[in-house]
Amino acid sequence: MRYPFTVAAASAAAAIALAVGCSGRPALIPNPDPNLRKASAQFAADAAVRHPYKAEAPKGGEAVARSQVGYSLDRLDLVNLSQEPWTDVEIWVNQKYVVHLPKVEPNTLKIIQFQMLFDAKGNYFPTNNNKVLVSKVEVLKDGKMFDVPVRLGD
């Protein structure tokens, strides 16, 4: 009879450790990009200085890129399909939520958790997806705003 109690206790301890160890992080698993391994508060502070949305930026047309939304994983995947690396870019979702990417190499997947995208009030992109969906993804690079095609991933 001791065995079930031990397994239950171990499971509970593991769940608590995961919850405590991940507080303040936007993802359970560390992001493959070291530049995106920040606490939520750091993403929010960075987004605050990038707001408001750059509506006055010249339009650059469609970026040679692709984005894919995974609602079950609460993430946006982004790939630069051009031959040139992007540096110092802002990814804007629905003209309201933003995250800064220092570098986006060609043909390299960038995983952007919804909890990395913040609005001007410090709220991250909703993870319940009942009312707010990703309708538009844009990249601000080289002073121009480019549209990124969006596809549903799951």
C-alpha cells in the first residue's frame, strides 16, 4: 500500500516543481533562440518601448517569410525564407502585440510563444483564443512594415 502513495507524492512534487520553476517564463521548454529566453516581464518592458504600432512606416509589401499559428501550443512560428538575415526586427501581431527579434537567420524557425507578444498595456496575447485570434502578422525591418503570410498550424 505504500507504493501508490509514493508515486502520488512524487507526481505532486514534480508538478509543484514545474510550476514554481517556470514562474515568469513564457514557455516550459527553453526557446531554441537564446535571445528569446527572457522572463515575461522583460518581454513586456521591451514591448512597452516599441509601442505604439508604427502605422506611419512605409509599406514594404509581402515579406519573403511565412508564419504559422499553433493555437493548441499558444505559439506563432516564423521563418525568414529570404536569403538575407534580418537584424533588429519587430514582429507585430494584429497591429497590437509586439516582440523584438535581434536576428532572424534565413530558413531558421523562430518560435514565438503568445506570452512573448505584449500590447502597450503590458498584456500578452491571449492564450484562451475564444475571442482573439491571429489575423495579421507583420515584420518591421529596415524601417518598412512587411506583411507575413499567416497559416493555421493545428
